[in-house]
Amino acid sequence: MKYYLLKRIVQLMVVMLLATFLTFGLTYISPSDPAEMMLTSRDVIPTEELLEKTREEMGLKDPFILQYGNWLKRLLRGDLGYSYSKRESVAEVLPQRIFMTTRLALAALLILVVFSLGLGILSAIQKSKLADYIIRGFSFVGISIPSFWLGLILIYIFVVKNRWFRITDPYAHKSIILPAMTLAIPLIGRYVRQIRAAILEQYSQDYVVGARARGIREGEIIIHHILPNALLGIITLIGLSTAALLGGTVIVENIFTWPGLGSMALEAITYRDYPLLQAYVIFMVWIYVSINFIVDIMTQALDPRVVIRGGRIGE
Amino acid sequence: MSNRKRKKAFFSFILSVAGLLILLAIVAPAFAPKDPLATDFAHVLKGPSSKYPFGTDQVGRCIYSRILYGARVSLGMTFLLLMLIFTLGLAIGMVAGMSGGIIDTMIMRITDTVLSFPDTVFAIAIVGILGPGIRNTIFALSVVWWTKYARLTRVLVMGIKNSEYIHAAKMAGAGKLKLITHYIFPNILSSLIVQLALDIGGMMLAIAGLSFLGLGVQSPTPEWGNMLNEGRAYMQTAPWLLIYPGLAIFTVVAIFNVLGDTARDVLDPKHV
């Protein structure tokens, strides 16, 4: 376990390092000129002479590797650069945005876990009955519906037609419901199926058959035997949904004008504000990689059956 | 047994529905009543009528015709991208699986790095930095998606590389190239095709999503995602701008998702 942990941590660092390289490389090959962006953001009209001087100052004439090294050094010190469009340092822009996106993602995750578990179990218990068919129908719709369309429909129904919600104030508690639902519904569709299948598989296991033979009631079997085993499934589910949740926030925040990281990334793209975009990408990768790391370790710790060979679970 | 037969029959049915859809996209011009780019300022934001079956948009373009032409763009980009990532992933995965050792490790580290980016975030970052448009969208999505096929190919190749019939073929004097084209590729093809079928819907959603954010296909080229993007400003007065393009994406993605699921049941005997 200790060896495995160490190996995974080293792997994590290598991947993070390569990810920063890729992120920096992408902005390096981008068609716009950081010196010009910098000058315009300070309301200075960029003359050719001034541009040359600024490029020199910003180290834009250095070879690529040197520029990357310097950038990485600043990054490790927590210096994320200066946002041209917000006109303040990226480190000052980020916290509030991170807070808003985390709130949204956690709310969506809560809805996701509760509904996919509830519906998944119900569907498995009622296998081949009406409830099962209805739930499977909904889950299919959930998988195929584009989240951006879903979000617009929800706004149309609940905001435009029946003024149940207002979405103009993202800081009000109620306004998190629609965006979180938009984020969660497509994922619920996906995981209801998986949980249903996992529980049906448990149903045919010897220990359940044995428990039933001993005369234990069906309800107790589910609560005491099947659910604890399904817990592992939930943790894996959280890990699996991270990428979709993080990626989904861009579209959902855009639809609901939610002032989180996703909207920030789109603003950064519009204004060609690359330091801001770099910070966004690196933060996302970091969160994603860490959550997957934690999930792997937890799966390993909780399930003695998972055998680790060659540093990878389940291979 | 009859269950399997029924599944096969259903697979043929859904396959022909999907085929019809693709055909419809190809012959769209024959069905479209209007030019999808033609504006009609006398009929701006008008609801569905006999002249405009799905209504008109903010510059009086025919929504129905735009959706038909949009099918070409959406489906065309989806299949082009799938072909790209399939070829790229297959080639890279084959090299990794066949050679092993340091080359394999290097290729796997690269795929790990790409996979360490949440896919949508990575695609948005690439298009965002290189600039919006069809070409960069295709580039970004292929950079993000090829890893899936490379990994799958590699695992499949490694699984059969040491089987007896491969050894026998080697013994019979088959060279590396012949080994790949005659013995390995035909055996892994069905799993790869199932994966492709499963990915059609997801790829369509990815393209439409980028276009919705204003990063993918640019107006005035009709595409379902960018039609929704343009239409959302008129939600209160002209909801048909949202209803029809969204319904189009939903229906087509749903059909291809059913196709993917049935393809897996029918073609991949290992999957239960």
C-alpha cells in the first residue's frame, strides 16, 4: 500500500508537470501577442518601439524552454500572472469564482447521488414492472438531452412561463436549483443504469440468496447487505462524474450567467486573456487529478478485493 | 435464443433509421423549402406557419430549412471526427501494443496527460486559444478524443498478441505488417466499431455544445448548437427558436444512442 501510494504520488506529479507544459505550450502557439495585450490593458497605445521594449521586459524573446521554466517557477510560488481584462492579478480573481463553481458542483453532486441512487435502487427492486420502465425511460431521455437545451427549457418553463424562480441573483439560495439540476440530470440518466445493473448483480450473489433462504425480509437485505456494498459504487461514481461535472459547469454557467470559473473561462477566451485561461485550465486539471487520486485510494482502502498490480487498480 | 434474434431484428431496424437520417442529411437541399441563409425582413420572428413550418428567426430565415441543412453540418462533422480519432487512435494504440517497452510507456504517459484534463475543459481551452471555427473545433476534439481509441486498441492488441493463432501465423512466416492486417486488426475491429457506435451521440453533443458556446460552427452557417445560441435571446417572444433545433439534436442523439447500445448487445459477444 505504501509503495502503491508513493508510486501514485510520483505519477500524479509527472502528469501535473506535463499538463502545465501542455497548457503553457498552447498559449505559446496562440496567435495573439501578450505584450500588446499588456499595453492595451494599461490604456497605452502600443507603438512598435514600445512593443519591442515590453516584449523584452516580459521575457517574450527568450527561448521557449526558458519562458516555460520562468512561468512554472512563478506558478509554483502562487503567482498566476495579471489578468488583462479584469485588470487585477489572477490570484485575486480566482477565489470568488472557485467558491461559486464549487457551490454549484456540490449542489449538483448532491442531487446526482440522491437521485441516481434512489431511482437506481427503485428500478432494480421493481425490475420489469411499471416503475422500472418509467425510470429507464427517463434515464434514456437524460442521457440524450443536450444540457444546454435542458437548461434553456428549464428557464423557459420555470422562469419565463411560471415565474417560480428568479435567476438574476446567483447569490440567492433558490437560484442554485435550476443550474444544479441542469448539471445533474444528464449524469443521473447515465448512473441510474449503472446502479440498477450493479444492484441486480448483487441480487444474484450467493450471500443474498443465502440471506433470503434464512428468511430475512427483502427490505432488510437491501439495507443491510446490498447498500453497504453499493457504497463503493457511489465513491466510484463521484470520481467518474467529476470530469463531466467540471466540464458541464462551463455550459451551465453560461446559460444561467452564473459567475463561476466556467463563465470566467469564456470571458477569458473572449478577451484573449490568457493568464486567466491558463489559471482556469491548470486549476481544473489539478482538481480533476486530485479527486481521481483520492477516489482510487478510497476504493483501494474500502474494498479488500481490489488487487493492485503494477500500480494500477484492477488491471 | 429468440431474445437474441429479436435484438438482431431491432438492431437492423435502428440501423436503417440511422441510415435514413444520414441520407436525409445528404439530400437536405431537395427537401428544404427555402435557402437556409436567405433573410426575409418582412417575416422576422414569426411563429410556425404554412410558409415557414418551424417559424422564422431574428433575421427572417426559415428555421425548418436551417435545421435540415444543419443536419449536414452536425452529422458531417461528427463522422469526420470519428473517422479521424478512430484512425489516429488505432495507429497509435497499435504501435504501443505491438512494440511494448519504452515506446509503449512513452505513449501511455502522453495519453495519461491528455486524460488528466477533463475533456470538455481541454477542448474549450484549445478552441479558445486557437480561435473559434470549424477547423479548430475538429482539431480540438480530435486531440481530446483519440486517447480513448489508442487505449482500447492497445489493450485489445495486448490481449491477443500472445494467443496461439498469432504464434501459429508468425511461425508460418507472416511478417509484422501481415500479422497486423490479416490477424490482429480483423479480431479487434468489432470491439472498436462498437465503441465508435457508442460515441456518435456523445460526439454530436460535444460539437453542438462548443457551437452553443460560440466556439464551434459560426453563424451564418446553420448548426443546431449555434441556432440555439442565437435563439436564446428571443426566448420570451419566439420560443420556437429553441424548441425545434433542440428537438432535432435530442432526437438524432437519442437515435444514435439506441444504435450504440444495440450494437454493443449484438456485436460484442463478450459484453453481457
